[in-house]
Amino acid sequence: MLLVVGQIGKPHGIRGEVSVAVRTDEPEERFTAGSVFTTEVPRDRRVSTGPAAASAGVAYQVPPALVIESVRWHQGRGIVQFEGVHDRNVAEALRGVFLQVDSDTLTPPADPDEFHDHQLIGLRVVSLGGEELGTVDRIDHAPSSDLIVLSRSGGGTALIPFVSQMVPTVDVAGGRIVVDLPEGLLDL
């Protein structure tokens, strides 16, 4: 399974560097010289993808993989130089592209109470009493805490703060998450 660990932003300077919005807990480990990423061009964004993607006379097609040549950090974002991208026009053609890694290459977290998002997606969510509430649609990473986006059994979605008081049990092997929610939380 491919996991998005970053998204290319706007060019930085004139030599092909781009800003990268990082979507991983270990950016300094994941974004190093020589790191290889599978690319995905998002369907809902304007991204140059083929020979018709000429910008100022430069034809460029987003490759299936990008390799980091160098990286430096500035205000929480990576400023990345990819191999073969040494021009601002080519860097502009990469804007919006997702950077992905294969989940099989990830080392499991050392902390037993820590999980990768992909491990949780699709798990059943049940109450302490065993009532089926739905399944995990995705995990949103908010500033105050992570949120489980619950796809409710009866339709619709709900947000559950991913804190130990409300999520006492995560059983990845058993395919379920047990929650202890305050009255009315799922009705918000």
C-alpha cells in the first residue's frame, strides 16, 4: 500500500528547488539525500503531467519516481532538490504532486501505543458495551490531537479525538478499536 508522506508545493528560487509539505512523523528520517518517492498526480489539482505541460517552452512529464538530491529545512517545510530538476519551470510542473512510500518499507513504531495511519483505516469501531459504531475512514492530524474520522454504520461521519481517555483499546490484529465516548459526542 502506498502512503503519502509529502506534497510538493511551489518552487523555491530559480534552480529547481521546491517546498514540500511533510506528512510524516519522522521527516528528518524520511526526507534525506537518496530517498526515493513514488509520485502521484492528484486528479483535483492542476498539475503538469505530459508533453503538453510546457511552461515557457519546457516540456516535462512527471516521472513515476523522484529521488532527493538534497534537502534543507525552513519554517517546518522541506526545501528539496530532486535529481534531474534544475530549473524553476520544471519545478513548477511538479507543484501539487504527492510523494509516496510503500507501507511495507516502514518500520513498526517502537511504542506499542503508536500506530501508522494505514494500520487503522478500515478497523471496526465499537463501544465499551460492544455496539458497532462504524469503521475508521481516515485519521486527521489536528493541532490539539489526532482525530478518528468515523464512517458511521447508519450513514454519515463523526470525529472522535484519538486520546487514551476516549480510545482505551486499539486492537490492530483483531481489527477493532474500542471507544468510551461521552454522551452525545457522535451527534455533533
